Amino acid sequence: MSTDKPVVVYGASGYTGRLVCEYLREYNVPFVAAGRDKARVREALDAVPGLDTVDHEVVEVAHEVGPLTELFRGARVVCNTVGPFTRYGHEVVEACVAAGTHYLDTTGEQDWLIDCDEKYGSDMAAQGLLLSPGVAHMYTTGEIAANICLETPGLDTLDIQVFWKGFPTVASTLTILVNAAMSKAYHLEQNSYVEWPADTGLQTVTVPGQHETGLALPWGGTSHPVWFRRDPRVANVKVLGGVFNRELMLGVPQIVAGVLEQVRDLPDDEKHRVLADQAAAVRSEMPPRENPRINTSVDSVHASGPLGRAHCVIYGNCNYKQTGLLQAFAAYSLLQQPPRRAGFASACQAFGHRELLGVLRAFGLVMEPVLTVHK
């Protein structure tokens, strides 16, 4: 069945999908909450206060191109939170191409972004549609900080760091393991992808705003090297990320090493099954709802060039709420006007970094950026 609602949230039974629905309510945008299990989606939405004040419906749909295409017909934007995206994203994007809808997702999988760019970007652009994976705190907020630095001309190198306080969701945990076991991670060097060494371990880094150092990892390479690869201002991008919980970070390499040993010689389908089992063993329940007094975030970007330096820090809170808001605003914006760039584009490229910063500020999720410039 097609829909008369302008937005479809696919994967609405998950932690992030539920937050997207919550912020669509804030913008009074009617939506379809879709998933493979209608009862689970309904149960998730029942936990969102006041959701009955916005027009919405709950739909069960098979994860196949045909049924997804039929559901998306009549909608204008799809917000996809069903990952790992390298495994489950293709059907959703292909359905968006067939149905003529904009596509947003929350991915942290660098190889999925590269696939989107190479396989689907031109088809979406030909229809004037936006293909924007990775609209999420861990990528978009840092991208905002990077673009603020790049307002100073003559800077071509980005050293990006993201930290947050909290626990990964079930889906995020699985993504971490899938990235480690089945994907390569790249940084950008002179406009070309360069693979992070396989033995890159925990890095001790300086976290702005505190005396204690932090532990960080390349985190799958992140989306930033992909977004900036064709930006004429930028030649080099490296990204590290981590959580403030030191014990948790110390355990990540051990968990990953154990999983890699288990899946080393398995076929891909069996790898995915083992990875899903291991992710569930690490995190099988939704994290508690975020508390702004506890769940803080720090996005820091050092930008440099031959004769200049800039440093931008964005202090925030509730990184998953930031993701839900960014998704909802992007959908709301696309209902009002075309994106600044059609086809494959980041949130900042599609909507403007200052505009996105204003949205996060308006909802109390980030402070005014702290910017230091040396020329």
C-alpha cells in the first residue's frame, strides 16, 4: 500500500527511530512508522509522550524492494535507521529511487557511504532527490564544526575528534563489530583514501575542556573523509572518536579481537549471524533515555593550512537526541524546499552548516561553538 503521509520512518522500533518520530512530532510532520514487526513498532511508539498529537500510522513491511517501494509511494522523505546499512541499506535506497523519495539515514559505516556515492548518487541526482546517509550526531555535528573552521580561508587539513558520554545502542554495537570485521577504514590524504593500518589501536588524545586525556579509535573511518573528498578546500581528513567511559574504551579492542578470531574464515552470511549474536551479548537492551546532565558530547576540529590555524569545539548533550532532531529537521526542510545539493550530499552540503547549528542550538542540545583562529 502507498501512503498519504509525507515522511516514512523505517526502523521506528529502534532507539534512534523512536527519537526521529518524537522530533517529527515537534515539527508537526505527519509520518508513517514502519518496520518488520508492527507490534514492536507500536510498543516503541507507545513510550513517546504526546505522540497522539501528530498524525501518524504504524505499518509492517517486508524488507524487500517491492514492498518498500509500494510503501514509499506518496511519501517525499524516507528516514532509514535499519542497519547495518551495508547489509540492509541497498533495498531501501533502491526503493527510494523507484518511488521518487528523498533518502536519509544514520549510518556510521564508511563503506556504505562510498557505495551510496558510487552506486546510487547519479540516479538520485537525476530525479532531483537527496541521498544523504550519516545524518547523525557523530558525523554531522563534527562536520558543522569543520565547516565553521573552513570559513577561514587557506586551511586544508582537518583533524576531527568526537567524544560522548553514554552507551551505544543495540544497532550501534552491531555496526561497530561489522565495521571491524568486514570493512576497511580510510582517512583522506591529498584527496585520496588511505587505509588506516589494521593494527591501529587505542590512541591517547587530549579532550578539550578537561584535564584528563581520553582514549579514541578511528571508529570505522567515519563519514568525514567521504564528504570532504571532493571539497576543493580540503586535502586531508583524519577522525578519531570515543566515549568518555575509559573502561568501556579499554574493552573495545579486546571484544573486537575476539570477534575477529571467531569470524575469520566464515562466509559472509555466517559472519553476520555471529556478529549479531556477539553484539547482542554486549548490548541486548535499549540504553536508558538520555539525561542532558549526564550524556554530554564534545566535537572538536583542528583545521590547519600552510599559514593558518583554526580550532572549533562544540560542546553538547544527548547525542542520540541530536541525531533524532537532525533527521526530523532534514525531513521537515525537504518538505518545504529542495536541498541545496541533489544526489549524494552530506547534511551540511544539503541544508547548510549554520542552519543545522541553529536547529541544535534552538532545541538546547549544543552550546555556541568555541572558535579560535590564528592567521
